[in-house]
Amino acid sequence: MDIQTLTKEELKSLYDKDFYQWILENLGLLKAKEYTFVDWEHLLEEIEDMANRYLDAVTSHMGIILEHLYKWEYFKEDETMDNGWVKSILNSRDSIFDIFEKSPSLKHKAPNYVKTAWEYAARRLVSFFEYPENIRLTKKYFGKIPTKDDFPQICPYAFEQILAYKPWLNNEV
């Protein structure tokens, strides 16, 4: 589709029919400074969604860190059990720091999402105890399949701990 042949309504309908083409058409209009033809409604939604994706990624990584910190501190059975959890924590921290480097303002916003991250972690903790290979742990620690109510309702870790706490080092370094 050529930019000149699209009406505003055709461009708006393209958003649902061919998103990639919709992006190219709007990009062409912006580059040509044809601002009156741009699908502003959808474009503004997409810009807002882009911002939320980074915040969602930080929140998701915080949830993974919280889940694995909690498992490490409360459900570690032997010295090899926690290796994957530690790797996951460190990888998620690296991802968060990468996002903060690109978008420093998120570092100030992220502490407001610890509660959401903990809710995510608690759901994943419940799932962990539903895995067939973890039934022994489920029986040992809960005697039943746990629910989110079997975990703290308030996040047991501060934002600073999410980013830096390393209980596995145990003053070894």
C-alpha cells in the first residue's frame, strides 16, 4: 500500500489487519511530516505499551529473583539443589541492570512494583510444589499442595535485596 493512497480510516483499519504494514505506513508519514494523516490514537497506545513492556520485564525479573531467593532460603535440601536458582537470580539481575542502563528512570519506578513481583513469585512457588518431581518437598513442607496463602502476603524482601542480596555467599567472599 502506498502512503498517498491510504485514507485515515484505511490506515486505522490496517492496525488490526497488518500491524507491520501499519508501522511502516505511520513511519513513512512521520518521516514525511504528514502529521495529519498519522493514526495517532493507535500510535500513542503503542508508545505507552512500549514503555510498559520494559516495566513489565523488570517486574517479571524481580518476580523470578524473589521466587528463587525464597526457595533458596526456605526449601534448599542439599548443596546442588540451589545452583539453578542462583544462576536464575544472577541472570535476572543482569537483565534488570541492562534495562536500567537503557532506561534509568525505571530504577526509580521499579520499587513500586515489588508487591506485584511478589504476587508473581508466590504463584510460581505454588506451581513449583505441584511439579511431580517436587511432591516429596510438598509433603515435607506443607503436607498438601500449597496455595498462595501458604506464603507471606507481604514480600519478605526489600527492593535493595532483590538487586543485591546473595545469601549463598554466606560471608565466603
